[in-house]
Amino acid sequence: MPMRDGVHRAADAFHLPVGRPVTRRIHRDAAHPSRLGLPCTAAGTAQPHPAAH
């Protein structure tokens, strides 16, 4: 029995991937460049938020 188009899409929305888990490593040094954009701040230069007082 063929599924209607909307039913097929709904079933795909709840698909859980099966296989080995994916592990991400985040390195924070120049020897291991990362594609993930991380915020960089210099020590002691961060300004407190005005609402924090």
C-alpha cells in the first residue's frame, strides 16, 4: 500500500540515525585549527554587562 506524500515526510522527520556515534573534538590551540567559530576574548578585557550591576 503506497503512503501518501505527507505521511512519508512525517515518518522521515522522526528517523533516528543508526550507526557509530559521531564524536567532535574542539581544540583551542594553533596546532589544531577548528572549523567551529568560538568567541575569543583577551584575559581581563571583558566588560561587565550594564544590567549585571
